[in-house]
Amino acid sequence: MSKILIPSSLIELTGLVQQCLLLAKEQGFCIEEVELGVSPTQFVQLVRDQQITHVATDLIDGYDYESGYSYALYYRSGLSVEACAEQSSNTIYIGIADGLACEKKDEVLQLDVWRHPINDEVRALSVKSKPNSVFEPEYHFAWIVVLTVLDFPIEDALTLARGMTTQQANVSRETVLNEKSMTQWAEQFNEFPTPVLEDSRLGIQVGWSAQGESVNFASLTKQSLGLYPVVDDVAWIERLLPLGINTIQLRIKNPQQADLEQQIIRAIELGRQYQAQVFINDYWQLAIKHGAYGVHLGQEDIEESNLAQLTKAGIRLGLSTHGYYELLRIVQIHPSYIALGHIFPTTTKQMPSKPQGLVRLALYQNLIDSIPYGFTHEGASTLTLGYPTVAIGGIDQSNADQVWQTGVSSLAVVRAITLAQSPKPVIEFFNQLMKERQSTFTDSISIAINEEREQHAH
């Protein structure tokens, strides 16, 4: 059982929280065990797994918080950007005027600023809005409360809350409460804020060394990925490529492994021999040195890489993501594909995040389908909508169909292949599943197009 306890001085928030919960339920989130009540303190209390989070806010007039809260959201602080960077680690500032930004006449820029709860790094979202749009802090705060109870990490709660309040800017509070509707779940790229990559005022420097140069990695077709085994030894690549695998990743966890470079060289050779897309996990320098087709990096590995060198080498880049914030952060460097995970519990790797599950995976995919993908060159545009995506983490024959129905482009598997008595029937199972779903999708698109043509004809 989870509880949202709201202080009596902010009791009007209850109606908004109820509507946020109902909208979350429509997406598939389980809200049946979320109980609403009254907080005996001046904090909003969020109870999950027998742990209590105390959330403070300046939306309560005249209340001066000194201590006792887990974190506090300030909507009326009036602080400068520089001052926000000097505040304590459990304070979050919403809607700080971005005074140094080049503002257009039809655009207002603001920043939401906080510190990462683990490493204490300052992070920020850049928010664009129309001069006449109305931001209702109560809407935003209600979403933070609900998304926190639904176990979103703070960076994702802040990112998605902005997406939801962008939609609500033109909806009055009375409409929300009286009509029992809080619009739709945010799924369009232009509804979301932009994670800040560099800002000297806040001391934000993600360390992705592009050295001031524009980076844009070669695009892939969604159909080219197919089943995507992730293996820890080149012997698996030698075994799987003859079975028709087109995309594979060599992920050797030990950088001190004696034959590391030899395995990478052999993997690249096999990729050329079978005209397959072989990605090298992490070891980007060796990948460049030996002319690899592609490199895959985790979030923690991006800072150690040199994006400018990778893009100059013509290497395809795949990046791991674990939520809304990381997803919107990495699309700014235009990778070749985006990995979404981990979907289910997995023992193959120590994970910094919790399993995403199918509901969130489908929501991430809907957002990604609205993001421009590709590049322009020599006056010709190859921009389309939607990055190729790879779902990863605990995927096997028992759950693959559910994952594939979310609309991802590829399924990454580890133990489903490496622990199988024979990889061939496993590969055939996945290929058949993906082929059938692709055919169904293509047929539905054709039907929709034909119906639209008939409507126009009449």
C-alpha cells in the first residue's frame, strides 16, 4: 500500500492528484493500492515500501521550512540561475528565468534546477513556453507527487511533469476539476523540456567531449536491426552470425582481459565477412583503431568517450537509456539507435535503475516515435520521425511477444541465447515473432492509408 498524505493547508491539491492518478491508470499504471489522506504535518507525505518521503513546497503561503523534509520544490523563489547552484542538495527550483538565453519574441525560456540525489551534481531542464501561456504550479506539483509515488526517479518526475503541464497550459483549473479530465499523457517531443548539457553558471558539463563540434551519427533503418544478441566472447559471434543474425554486440566486462583487443579485432573481421552490424561495447578507442561498424555506450560510459572522434570515424553509435530524462538528454547528440532498459529484472549486469516494465517501455516508445531522426547532407534531407530502438533486459521467449507489441524496433537478448541448449531454434522463434508482428503492423498501416484515401475520394 502506498499513501499520499496532503496537508490541510494545501487540500485543494487532492482533486488534482486524483486526476493525475486516473490518467496514470489509463496508461496502465497500477494505482489501486495508492491511498489518499491528510498529512498531520506541513509536508506532503509519500509512503512507499514502509518508507516516508517528506515533500515541502512554497505553495503553502507563509510557511517557512527549515528542516525535516526530503526535498522541497520552490515555485516563487525569485533566485538567479547562479544562486540556484549554491543551494542545498534537497531543494528544487522551478521556473527560474534564464536571463542569458537568447529569447525570441514568441518564446520564454526558463530553467528547472536541482541536484542529483546520489552524486550531488547540479542538473537542469530548459523549458520553452509562449509568453501568454499560463503555468499552474499546482498542476506541476501534483504530477511530482504522483510520479514519485509511482516510483519515477526525481529527474524523470521533473521531466514528465513539465511535459504534462505544457499540455495543461491552456486548460483552466476549473475545467480539470469539473470535467474530471486532465488532458492526455504527454507523448510529443515538442511538449517536453530539454535537459541542459552545458551551463557554466550552474557548473553543468556532462563531459561528452565534442570539442564544440556538431556530432551526428550515421542513421540505421529500424528493419536492419532484427534480433540483437549481446555476448561476452567472440566465439559466440563466430557461432551466431552463420545462423542469420544481422546485429550483435560484443560486451566484455573486464578491461584487463588478456585477449581483449584480439577479440575486438576478430569481431570486426567477422562483421565484415558476414556483412553484419557488429557493435563493440564500451571500448570506443579500440573500435576506432580497428574500424568497427559500431560502438555501444552506457550512460556512465559517454563521459569517458570522445564523440567528435567517433563521428569522424563514421562509427554508428548506440546509447543506453533508463528513463525520460536520459532519453531526452542523449537525442541531442543524435545517436544511431537508442537502447531502452532494463525492462525486466536481469542478473547479467549490475543495474543502477529499477526494471522499467512494459507500461513505461510503451510510453518511451511513443515519445521516441515523435522525435526527428536522421541528418541532412549536401542539401538532401533524410530526416524521419522515430529513432530505431532496442529493448533490453530480461527478455526471453516467455515475454518477448509483450515487449514486441510496444513498438520497439529490436529485441536484445543475452541469456535467452547463451543459456539455450541450441541457439538456432531460439533465433527462429524470435525471428518468426518479429516477422509476424511486422507484417501485422504493415497491414494495419496499409488499411489506414486506404481508408483515408477512400474518405478523401468521397
